[in-house]
Amino acid sequence: MPEITPETSRVRRSSPWIILGLLALAYMFIPFHRSCLSILALDIMADTGMDAVAFGGLSSAFFLTFGLMQLPAGILNDTLGPRKILPLFMGLAGLGALTMGLADNTTLLTMGRALVGFGISVIYLSNVKIVANWFPADKFAAVNGLFVSTGGLGMILASGPLAYASQWAGWRATFIGVAVACIALALFMRVYVYDRPDGREHGTLRTQTGSSSFRAVLAHMPVILKGRNFWALCVWSFCHFTLGSGFGGLWGGAYLVHVHGLDQAAAGNVLNMMGLGLFAGAGLLGWLAGSVFHSCKRLMLICSILSTAAFTILALFGDSLPLWGLYVWFFSMILIGLGPVSLAFACARQLYSAAMASTAGGLLNTLPSFGVVIIQPLTGFILKAFSEPGSQVFPSIAYSMACIPFILLGIIGGIAIVFFQERSNAD
């Protein structure tokens, strides 16, 4: 009969499925917070007097702290353990959302947005680390697919439902409600989530999701960063994460209102398609890469070409797209933009040993966020430059010109992946 310790006694009040449910809810907040400003953009700009450039900076504050924290998040998971850091950081995300809801100036609003990104940054690495210790290895892919599914649900909640909530209660009260949900989830995770079934914590875990120590990360980074194949993947990921998050995640709602005259609720319904695209993209593209194209690289190149075409269509015909065309465009933009990003991680696992692949994955998860940090304020600058001075209503030509950086990103991503060599060993 197995020995009953205080740790195992406490962990019996939980179960793998309770833990999985809480982790899935936490993961849902990543795409929710990443894209929630799109549907609230016009309300926040009108209430605070922010122009398009400042609003782009507000949104990018999330991606800046999120990106900067990816490698530290892996180290914290290995040293302190997910059980300690996940509830703490989820609570900080809630505090950031609360700050946004109560902020009376742009500085506080931006600080709150940055704190949300900081808090959300540890969720994915913590989740995968815990799952690897609670579930058999042959269940890992299915569980990871569940996270992707809840991510799509999070993006859906950040569009149509968020629009209705904002219309009913206002954007400030909506953020306060989100803050309460984050803090409540943090408390539940502290009670029910454990690093492993025997209750042990700290640095006792060794999984495929993170390096075993800060020293290991430092040792692996020079080898990874000097590889041409890594930089090809890195540039491609940078471009595609930006393609998927930069426009629809911030300016999509304003575009639908300004160019097509939709109200906030109707625009939210169109933006729901982004969540469905994320939900469908990961599973569909993974299957296509393995069973149809027998190559991640080929499919990644096709997605770059299609993304370039999608933004070219928006630039040339964006003001004449019918309503059904808008539904198709936003669905496709996420499916071929964000959907294939997971393929880059599969390529990284081909290039490096298990120990080095974790560090390479951390770097791939870090750098793409900085693309959004650049593109969202840049898009705001272009929108402002092609609009009437002082106006917060941007004409069709402004959105057409704002598509140009995204078209260039699609081209650059396609060129980068051409130089990637698929193989099983590192350079």
C-alpha cells in the first residue's frame, strides 16, 4: 500500500481532470487578452482621448512584457514550480485588468495592460509542465489540442460576447469583471493545482517543456542563435504571429465600424470568426502537414503566400467586400496567420536535442511578440497619417495603406522559410 504523506493527502482533494479544466480556463485568457482591445478600441479611444498611435502603444505593452517574460517564465517553472508561480501571475493579470478598468489616465491604462501581459506570460509553460506530469505521454498531444481549442474560445469571448458586455455595462466595468474572473481562477488554482500527483514541488520536475536550469539556458543559447535554420524559423514566426495578431487583434473592430458601418455588436459577430479560425487552424494544419504535404516547410510557405494574398485583397477591395466576405476574410486570416505558428515549434524539435529544443522553443515564443509591439503602433501611425487631423474616424484609404506592412511581412516570411532546411539533426 503506498505511503500516505501530508503532500499526497492534500493532493487527493484534486484530480487530473479538475486540474486540466482549470489550466484550460487559464490558457483561454491568453488569446482573450491578446485580442480584447479590438472590439473595445473605439470606446476606449473616445473615453480617454487617445489617438491611434497612442492606442497602438497601449495594446503593444501587453506583447512587450509577454515576450520579455518567456525565458524567465521557463526558469521560474523549473526553480519555484508551476503551483507557486501560476496562481501568483494569474492574480497579477487580474490586478492589471482591474487597473485598466479603474485607470483615469493613459499612463495607468498602459501600466495595467503591461501587467496583464506580465501575468499571462507564464501560463502556457506552466500548463504544459503540469500536464506532462499528470497525464501519460501518449495523451500529451490530445491535451495540448484541448488548450488550442480553449484558446479559440477565448478569442471568441473577446469579440461578440465582449461587445455585448461592453454595450451593457461599459468597457470599464467589463475589465473589472474580467479582473474578478482572473483573481477567482488564481485562487482556485492555488487550492486544486499541484505540480505532480505526489505533491512534490520546486525543481523536482524535468519535462520536455523547459531547460533544467538557468545555466543550461545560457549554455544552449549561443549554439541555437548561430544556426541559420533557427533564424529562418524565427523570422517566419515573427512575421506570422504579427500577421495573425497585429491587425485583427487590435484594428479589426474599428475597420468594420469605419469602413463597413457595422455597429459594435455586428462587428463582434464578424470577429468571432477569428476564434473559429484559431480553433480550426491548429488541428487542420497539423493534419495537412503530416498527412498531405508530408512537410511543415511546404505548408508554412503556402500559408505565407496566402497571407500575403489576403492582405492584398483587403488593401485593394476592403471597402467593397460583402458581409459574407468579411466573415471569410477574418476566419482565413487567423487560420493561415496564427494557425501555422505551431508548425515552427515542430520544426525546432527536428533541429535540436530534447534539452536544446526546450530553449529553442522558448526563444521562438519570445521573439514573435516583438513584431506586434512594432506593428500595432505603426498601423496606428498610418491610420492617423491618412485621416483628417484630429479625427478618430479612419477612411477606407487609411486601412488600405495600413495593409502594406502586413503584405511585406507575408513576403518576408515566405522568403525566410524558403531558406529553412528540414532535417532531423541540428546544424
